[in-house]
Amino acid sequence: MDEETRKPDEPQPQPAWQITPTRKVTWDCIDCLVIEDQELIDLRDRGENPDKYWAEGWTLTLGQVRRSDFNVDQDGRYHRVYPARYWINKLKITKSMRRVLARNSDLKIVTRPLRITPGKENLYLAFHLNRFGCAPREPLNKRYQYIVYHPARLMETCCFLDEELIAFSIFEVGDYSIWSNLGVWSQAHAARSLGTLTILKEIEYARAHGLMHYYLGHYNPRDARYLYKSRFRPLELYDWDNQRWIGFDAPRTAQMLREPLRRRGD
Amino acid sequence: MKENDELQLIDPAIMTHVAGLDADGLWQLTLERLDELKRLESFHSPALHGLSYGMEHFEKVFWMFYEEDPDQVRWGLIHDLGFIGKPLRIDAWAASGYLDHAWSADVTTSRELIPEWDEESDAHYFAVLFDVLDADHLDLIAGSLDSFRKLGFADDPAARLTVRTMAKTLRGDSTLRAAYIYQT
């Protein structure tokens, strides 16, 4: 499909002083200003596509859209995070990524509508315990309780070794973008780089369906577990202060990633 | 919008056959299988509504629908002749024996049997996505239903029996398969 006709409406960039942080949080007695928006919107009812919301940093849940420019680590510290996305037609598949694909050519991989199953629940629990040191806040069948009512089509990529499910990912499909929700893999097969594999398979799906953007959650420069997103290039991050997407290599990005959360009085 | 997926017996050969027919071929097949179509309790072929007004009217209605939306006529016949019997509602948890197994990654899907419909057609709206299962796949589903019964979850003996009967039917007739129909 022609990129020109599918280009989302990009909001006009605004100077930083016009951003209106919506909530005050306190961290170590320092007051921070954050963006935390939530709107009750049923996209299905409105007949709207999710892509324009993703393009403005929103995420979708049942009956509402949300966005926030921070997350909280396990120590209770607030960090500024930035939505990450890629243009599918510009994404470079590097030699190391091709090696990951080759290394996993013995797996059986399928992409299909999402269905929550005990196999995925077990893998998710084990993954979460290993990666984050705690059980997930809610099981998958609660997180994806009403699949058919979700505002975007939910899909899964499952990777099987022999008869065992060893990795899966969940992503949402809009009219011209996909949003990667979750990647889960077995730690017993860590050498296979299964997280990278599921991302590559999602990218393959996006390419095969002529989609434009691939959203890969948020980028947190202060958490090493999120830095893998910069291996995929060219990466764009959402500049909250100017409400636009900027390249990872742009001069503004380096400055933006160094900025801590704004404090009251700044 | 249905929340649960479905299992139903299908005849993949007739589906592929109908998908490849031209207009005259569709009409000829409709006439050949008219008795079977008349016995359906519910149907997707739009022209069948005209049957009660006589054959002449039925033929007019068929061609009228074909001119308006040929994909819908084609999909209607695929559905009415290709899907056999009543579907069994089944949720992903019950079908996990199949969905969590590597065999589910190897199956033929409806994309290989049926063409992509024009987005303007009603067929695009009504068409379903399904995996084509054989008897071994159905045994996996029966296995997960059994496991959950043994673990003390709510038992559905009718579902277990239906799945096992479907598997037996497939083993007795190699032309048939089962469709795991995703509700989306």
C-alpha cells in the first residue's frame, strides 16, 4: 500500500512549555511531574483504527486508551520511558539477526489469532519469575480476558521445539501498524535468542501484510533489559515534550534520554 | 460476535472445487446439490431464500446475487456444502491439547483452501479462518478435555463424546477433515 495514503496524522510539534503533565508523584521526597492520560473510548464502537492512537504514544486496553511517560522499577524509582517504533520498510535485518533465524530453523513456528492456553500461562509464569523476580500481576487469561472485544486484532506467534512450546509473543494488528505486546521464552533455551526470534517473526508478518509501522513497547534508557530495542534500526522514539517521533540517532534524542523526570519548579 | 471457537467437520475437496468454479460452474453445482441444500436448517447461500417461490424465481435470484456479489455466492456455497453437521463450541482452554502442541504449527489453514475475498464483498465479512485438522489433532483435543476432567475442572461429556466421534468419522472417511474455526 502507498505510504503517502496511509501516513497517520502526525500532530504538530509543540514546545516543551505547552506540555501539561497530568499527575504529580512523589519520589524520595522530590515531586515529579509526569504524563498519565487515560480516556474511556471504545474504538470498536467508534469504528476507529488504533494506529493513530499508537502514533501518539497511547496503548490500548478494553474500553480505554492510556499513555504514560514513566514506569516504576522494582525499587520504587520512577523512570521516564519513550514509546519505540520502526518503519517496516526501513528496518535492517543484520547478520546477527539472520544468524538467529538460521539457528532456529529447526523450530516449528506459527502465527495465528491469540488464544490463551495453559502452556502459555505456564511459560509466562516461569519467564516472569526468572526475568523480574516475581509472579506477573495477573495471568494471561485475565490480561486478555475478552479477546474478541479487544480494540485491535490480537495475534500470537508460537515457537515449538519438538512437541514443546518454548516461546511465544503476542501482538496487536491495526490497519497499518502492529504493536508488540509481550514476548515470552523458555530460559532453558536462552542460547537461541528466542526474544529476538519472535520480534523477527512479527516483523516478517508485518512485511507480508504490507504494514507500515512496528511498535515495540517503551524504551527505558536506565534499564538494561530494554536496551535490546536499539539493536533494531532505524529506531524512533516518541518525544513527549514535542509530541513527535524522532530518530534514535538524532541530536535531540541523546539530550532527551539524559533528562530525568521533571521536578516541580523546573 | 462469538467468544468461543468451533470445531466442525468439513469437506476440503468441495471447498477447493467451489473456490475454482466460474459462474456457470457455480450454477451447475447448485443444481446438482439442490436436494442437499434444501435440507439445510441454516445456510449462507443468499439465493436459497428464493427457493420457496419456484425454480424460475430461484434462478433469477441466483444470477441477481451473482452479479451483485459473486464472492458472496461462492462463499455461500463453500460454507453450505463444505461445512458438515453442527459445529461444536469449544474454548481455547479445552482445545489446548492441540493449540499447545507442535502439530498445530504444521496444519493447512483456510488460507490455502479458499481465496482472499474482495474487501467490498459480504464474503469478506462472513468468511472464517480455520485450521484443517485430522483425527490425530482431534485426539489431542480429546486428550486435553480428559486431562481437565481428571484435574477436577468442569466436565463436558457431550463435548468429549463429540470430539471422539468426529475423530472416528475422519478415520472412517479419508476425504473429510475437521475445522478448528477461530472466532475473531
